[in-house]
Amino acid sequence: MKTTTLMIAAAVAAAATSPLTAQAQNNTEKCYGVVKAGKNDCQTATSSCSGTSKKDAQKDAWIAVPKGTCEKIVGASLTAGK
């Protein structure tokens, strides 16, 4: 029984630290155009899921970053490019 409780606690902790959970809590924002190829957080217009962007700095690929950070990155945008 104790092992089950520990496993549940670990799963909850992992979920609480995921980028999507943080985004749901409005602590992060989507930052477009600065992702390395294959390192995007979610689907794009040309990629079906996370980790599938085709090239560096793909305009429609994004990563979750702490709010206010994206505006400080050269070449980054808060909106998807074409």
C-alpha cells in the first residue's frame, strides 16, 4: 500500500511540473520561431506532434517559456509565423 501511495505522489508531482500544466496555470506563454529542429512542445501546421518540427527556427513551432521571456529573445514571436 505504501508503494502505491509513493507512485501516485510521484505521478502527481511529474504532472504538476510539465510545460502544459504550467501553461494551464498561466505561468508560461508560447514562444514561436526559436525552437531547434525536433524540439517543439506541440503540433504545428506542418508537424503532427511534439518533437517533430523539421528545421531550426521554424516559424510555426513553439516552446513554452516563462511569461515575459519570449519578448527578450531575438527572432522570437508570441504568434505563429507563416
